[in-house]
Amino acid sequence: MEYRKAKPQDSIAIIEMRDKTRENPATPEQLAAIGITVDSWTQAISENAILGYVCCDANTMLGYCFADCETGEILVVAIRAEAENKGLGKKLMQLTISELATIGHKRLFLACNPNPKGRSYGFYRHLGWTLTNTFDQHGDEILEKFVDS
């Protein structure tokens, strides 16, 4: 397995892989309906609006993590269903968090499903993310993490 910084040309695999997750999958059409397309993702990576890391095995993308460079928000962590429970999500988060700290972010945040039965609920808390007691417009809970640069 190879972990590396995401490149604009990864956008096709990123969009296609999002439908291969066990929880919260999204087809390319569903993503496009909310403005996330290969072109928009390619542009965001190219312009350094977002940063992220991917994990690949041979020619298959197994997972990725992306963040907003301006706000420090973790936008997405996605792992193929068959690649779960191997530490990929944790490693991708660590790489992304480290990069955000390098560019000067001290406080990071993300939106998470507040249902304790969901995998993300325990995953983020296990990695040290804490409650803010706030929710976004979709009803997702906002968690935060403070980092050293």
C-alpha cells in the first residue's frame, strides 16, 4: 500500500471510489447534485483550496482524506468497504492533520453523524476529536481537535 499526497489527476478515482464505502456511500450523480464533480475536485486540488492524502494498492484507490486549506475543516474520510479495519482511515487522518498544522492551523473541525451506531461516531472520538455541542445545517455534530504546528 502507498500513502501519498493527492494529485489533481486522482479526482476521477476519488469520485468513483466514494460509492464503494460501506457507510454513507455517494454515487457520482449524487455528488454532482451537491456540486462535487471530477472537474470541481480537480480544480480545488490544483488551486490548493483543499489538501488531501490517498492510499492506493496497485491501481486501486483504497481510501482518502481531504481538508479545506482555508478553514481547517476535515471534509471527508472515505475508505473502501473491503479495506476497513486496517488503519487506513487513521493514517490518512494523521497525514492530513499534520499537513494542516504545517500550514498554520491550530483548531480543526469536522461534521459527524451524531448517531452512536455509526462507525464515524466512535472513529473520530477514538482519535481525540471532542464535542463542541453545535450542529450544522444537516444535523451533523461538529467536533474539533487542536493541534500543534
